[in-house]
Amino acid sequence: MGLSAARALAAQGWQVTLLDQDTLPNRRGSSHDQHRLIRHAYGAELGYMAMVDHAFAAWDRLWADLGARHYVPTGVLAMAESPGGWLGASRAALRGAGHAVQDLAPEALPARLPMLAATGLTDAFLTVPGGVLLADRILAGLLRLCTAGGVQFRQGRATAVEPEYARATLADGTTLAADLLVVAAGPWLPRLLPAQPVRASRQVIVMLEPPAALRPAWAAAPMMLDLAGDGGFYAVPPVAGTTLKLGDHRFASGGDAEEPRDATPAEAEEILALARRRLPGLDRYRLLEARACHYDVSPYERFLLAPLGARGWVMGGFSGHGFKFGPLLGEALAAAVADPHLGRLLPEWAAGLAPPPPGLLPSGA
Ligand SMILES: Cc1cc2nc3c(=O)[nH]c(=O)nc-3n(C[C@H](O)[C@H](O)[C@H](O)COP(=O)(O)OP(=O)(O)OC[C@H]3O[C@@H](n4cnc5c(N)ncnc54)[C@H](O)[C@@H]3O)c2cc1C
């Protein structure tokens, strides 16, 4: 978010300093990983479903600037063990907005995707737009564009911010002052701005190597969202040299962005247990790595893009679904900073509760 906002503000003529406590790209950041997913299916959240179209347009603008496309379209397979629910709401919303949804008979899934068992499934669908954003390559690209756009980088930890005066105090006692301060602190937000309604959530992911016989099927598989009653899991297929990854839909009950990223064997097993029924023979997959990454969770999972004092903005509360919107939200923030009218309307759109106000996004986006 910080890189995207810096890129967009610099393009508007701002002299931007990007302050980070770590060296960039930051391996401890929420954004750092091999992959992040983008999909239209959003349950009954029509605002975020519609925002995905604008996000794709913003990614296209980024690919054009980078001269490279760090995206692998895989399609999206959603599966559930009871009718209705998130799958039913997504299907209705998608069809209502004119998106194609291919219903799949659960019992036919294993013939099509041999890594799957249909046990307990009652519903499944496939949507074609959607896939894998190659996150670490995107961060490297954004860093390059920011550097080329004149953004200055400074390493240091902000211990306090005064958005009223666009000031930040650093751990070494230095004070930085500017005309505008944007706080995009990811899961560290609760440490820096404890009054904001955001908490950190420790999420465990496991990286696996499938058995040889299943590797071709996995390499061609869609991203998978399994919405079983116990919470289910998501699977990111091993595309473009990345590894197969499994993660958990549920939020953890706690977490702190400063805690170590290594996951314990028990934490890894908790994720594997969610997937064992759907992925038969999971014990024959090789566990390559298990680690934690942190979400910045807000009430109702709504993004917090809002003015903060007279000269500040906060970007946070991305609740495990922000990456796909990074370049879009950076552009929107820069537009809102330049126009107070848009600035008043941005928070509701970013919360998924209103359409984008005219003029917020580039025309045609
Ligand atoms: C396991 C996992 C899976 C996810 N899957 C998806 C997905 O499939 N699709 C999707 O759209 N989203 C997904 N997300 C969410 C998405 O990755 C995040 O919403 C997004 O990356 C947040 O970006 P950010 O810039 O706000 O935070 P970060 O990337 O964490 O960046 C915050 C930066 O602020 C710096 N910072 C913080 N505090 C200070 C301070 N006091 N002083 C100086 N610097 C500071 C940090 O060092 C860090 O570099 C996932 C997240 C996780 C953890």
C-alpha cells in the first residue's frame, strides 16, 4: 500500500519519502510472499466484487509501466459442504453482475482435478477471471518504479505520528515533517495508531511439493477455495515457478506483527488437517515450509482509507484481502488527496459500501 501510494503521489508531482523500519522489499510485511490471489467471488460484498474490475484495470496500468505482467490467470474453484452460504451468495452476486459462473457437479470434480476428493461436497463452481498475482515480483517492480519516479527511501521506525502536523518521530529521536503523512503500516498499525479499529491476526501458511504423479494436475489447477464447515482452506497452485500453498480462511484470535514468522509443527498441522479430507494422500506431499504472516483485521473486514487529522491519511484494515487492490488504492488515495470532495467520498467506497465517486479513478477504469 505504501509503495502504491508513493508511486501514485510521485506521479502527481509530490516529493515523496517512503519510510520503513525494515529494508525493502520487507520480508516481514503482509505483502511479501510468492503469491496473492485476485478473484471476483466476494460473497454478498457487492462493493468489493465491483472493485475487482477496477483493480484489474489498475494492474494493467502497472504491467504497462513495468513492461511485465506478474499475473497468472488460473480461474477460481469454490467448493462447499452445504448449500447457500458464501458460495450461494457469491454465485447470486456474480450472476447479477453479469459474470459467468460454471456450476460443477461435486462428484465429477475428481475426474477433472485428480488431487481432489468430493467427500461431503454439495456445491461447487468455477469462474474464469481470477488468478495468482506474483507478489514478490510485484513488490520488486513497484520499488523500481518508485525509485525511477523520484521517491526517496529512508529506513527508520516511526514511534509516534502527528497527522495534524504531518510529523513522524523516529526511534532514533529524529522528527520528520512534511505537508502530508500517509500511514500504511500493515499489521503494525495497532502499535502505531492504537485507537484505530484494527488488530493483527497471525495466519499460518504451508508450502508443499505434491507427489510426482499429481504435479502436472496441480500446475494446471485453478485456485481453490474450500468452504467446509470447519473453516476450510484455500490452495494456491504452483504456477510460474512458485510452490503450492495452503492457508486458512479463519482469522486467528490474536497476533502481533513483531512476533517470529516461523510456524510450529502444531500450527502447520492445523492447516494440513483442514485440507486432509479434500486432498487425499496429503501426507505424501512434502512439507517445504510453514510460516506465519499477519493480517490487519478491521470490523466487518472493511478497509480503512480515511483522513487522519488535518494532514494525514491512514490506509489499513485490509483483513487479508487487500493485496489485489494495492495499485488501485494507491491511485485512489492520490486522487483523493488532490481533491477534498473526493477525499470525503473515498472512505465509503474503500469500505466497499459505495460505488467509486466520479473522478476518483482514471477514466475507463
Ligand atoms: C497469508 C496471507 C495471505 C493473503 N492472501 C491475500 C490474497 O490472496 N489476496 C489479497 O488481496 N490479499 C491477501 N492478503 C492480504 C494482503 O497481503 C494485505 O492486505 C496487504 O499486503 C497489506 O499491505 P500493506 O502495505 O498494508 O502492509 P505491509 O505489506 O505489511 O506493509 C507495511 C509496511 O509498513 C512498515 N511499518 C509498519 N510500522 C512501521 C513503523 N512504525 N515505522 C516504519 N515502518 C513501519 C512495515 O515494515 C511494512 O513494510 C494476504 C495476507 C496474508 C498475511
